[in-house]
Amino acid sequence: MRKVFNKMSTLMAGLALLITAGAVNSACCMFLHQPELPEGADSLRRK
């Protein structure tokens, strides 16, 4: 059971990083709303 939990938590952490990196590098399609991003998300921005 512990191995399954470790694999699932690793997968979820990687997915969260992927989603955050995508959110930092894109703009919202609705011009009135851009959600707040975590403070450390600026380091994921493409240059």
C-alpha cells in the first residue's frame, strides 16, 4: 500500500508542476480574469 501511495503522490506532484508551468506561460482567454499564481511560479516562466 505504501508503494502505491508513493507512486501516486509522485505522479500528482509532477502533474501539478506541469499545470503550473503551463499556467505561467499562458494568458487567460477571458480578458477580465487571470487567477493568482503561487509566489515561486515566476521561476517557471519561459524566457
